[in-house]
Amino acid sequence: MRLIQFIDNTRTPRVGEVDARSATVEALRGDESIYALAQKALASGLTLATLIGESPREATFDYAQLLADGRVLTPLQHPDPAHCLVTGTGLTHTGSAATRDAMHQHEAKHQAEEEALTDSMRVFRWGVEGGRPEDGHPGAQPEWFYKGNGHMVVAPGAPLSSPGFALDGGEEPELVGLYMVDETGTPRRLGFAIGNEFSDHVIERQNYLYLAHSKLRQCAVGPELWIGALPDDLRGSSRIRRQGKIIWEKPFLTGEANMCHSLDNLEYHHFKYAAHRHPGDVHLHFMGTATLSFADGIRVEPGDEFEIDLPAMGAPLRNTLQVVDDGFSIGDVQSL
């Protein structure tokens, strides 16, 4: 089951189910957001899929036209963006350590073989050895990072803004888990979406302790919310277009069959913190990647278009890069 949030012809937010056969979207009657729909499911005691299946439809829209018109929204938002936490885990996919390790090798150039392992490779090894526990106990912790709140999330088709002080603004094609915390403090997984995690890889490469800085950037999620069992093996492509021409393209893999951590383990290590289980909050959690154009020497430019295409999960996610300087300078913090 595939849902989107979109703006209808009267500029009203709507929820719609994608019909892949006809390439249309059927609007659900009376529902203006997936967040409200999830709240309704909790109140009724029904699963989200059951509630959607029982919801009447009242209008049909051309899906490609909604995307072309920029009327498709990110698939899950909180009414107050400050109550949406955007986070992620890294070094979770087979192959991800090689990409990261190559960026950080200079840190350990003159050490003995065991000591020469970068912190990235150590964390990756811990995941390989203990990231998929089968005894009901937590496994190895993944790398975890914070990207911001709901203000950092842009819709499909919208520009991804890189700040004027940034040294890079590169794509990261990822799977995103979408969650809402219920009134008892229990995280509820609504489903998954395609994501572009978008980071500053030049700053990260300068020193691994700058990873936190590199992640404080916008991101894009969508267009669709995938509800139901997630395929273990997901295969897609990540592309960059410049003036309409593809300048870089590479396949990427995700899903549990291509990860060294189980989804259960990643979810546990995020939601084990009580602060992440505040009733009503929304969480968008990026699950990691092993494919970056930056690792292949690509340097993106304003106007370049990122495309994250994961066919099993619906329409691709496309966003262009822009650079925005908001004018904030040193000394602009003022005493009250």
C-alpha cells in the first residue's frame, strides 16, 4: 500500500492512495494529513492499513501531474515541525565502511595494522559481528546522528538548500523509517519512504569529529509512504543531472538483505532513549547507505538535480541543489 500527501485543486492538503496500474491517486475522503490519519487509526484500534482500506474515496488525480506541479508533500509531517525529530544511522550497509574508510584513512596512516583501523571501520565491524541479534537482546550500537527537526525536511521536487558556509552538499540515497509515538509512549512505525539524506562530505572528511556538523543540513523524503512488509532486497539507482544530462549514476542496495544491522536493532537503539518516546512526536529516521557520488570524485553545483530511484517503493525522489546565504554572521548573537 502506497500513500502520498498532496495539495488538491483548491489548495487543500489531502491524503491519497497511489494506484500503480493506472498511475493515479485516489483521495481519501475527509483526511488532510497522514499524521491525522494515524491518530484516527490509534483511536479506532485499527491498523493503519485496515483504516485506509475502509476509507471512502472521493476524487482521482493524475499522479505524474501532481509531481510535475510540485503539489506532492513529504509523506509525514507533524503540525508543529519542532515535534518532528530527523535522525539517522550510518555504517549499516555492507559496503558502507569501504566508502567511509577511504575518506578517513589519513587519520591512521602511520599506526600498526590493528590501530590503523579507523573508527568508522571499527563501528562497521561491530555491526557485522553483532548487528543482527537473534536472541531477543539488543545487538551492537550503530553510528547515530541528528539532522534537525521538521523544518529541515523538504518536499519532493523542492530545492535542497545548502548554506553559504557549506563546503559541499552531496546526496545520500537511503531508506527512511517513519514513526509516530502513541499516547502510551510506544513508537508506532507507519512505514518507509525514499530519502535523500544530503550532507557536507568535505567537512566530514576534514575530521571525523566534524560528522555532527556535516549532518546539520536539509533532507528530502518521499514521495510515497510504503505501508506493509518491506522487501528484504531493495535495488535502485542514484543519479545526478546537470542541465538535463546525467553526469553520474550508480546502483544502490538497501533492505535487510544488504545491511549488517537488522531493522529491529536500528529501531531499538534509536527509541531506547526515553526522550525519543514523547507521545505525539514524529520521527523520520534514515537507515544508511553505501553509495555516494562524493566517493567517486563528483563535486555538485547549484542547479544539479539529485534523483533517488527505488522502483519497488514507487516514484523517484527528485530535488535540485541551491546555495542560500541567510546573512547570519559572527557577532550577530545579541544580549537581551
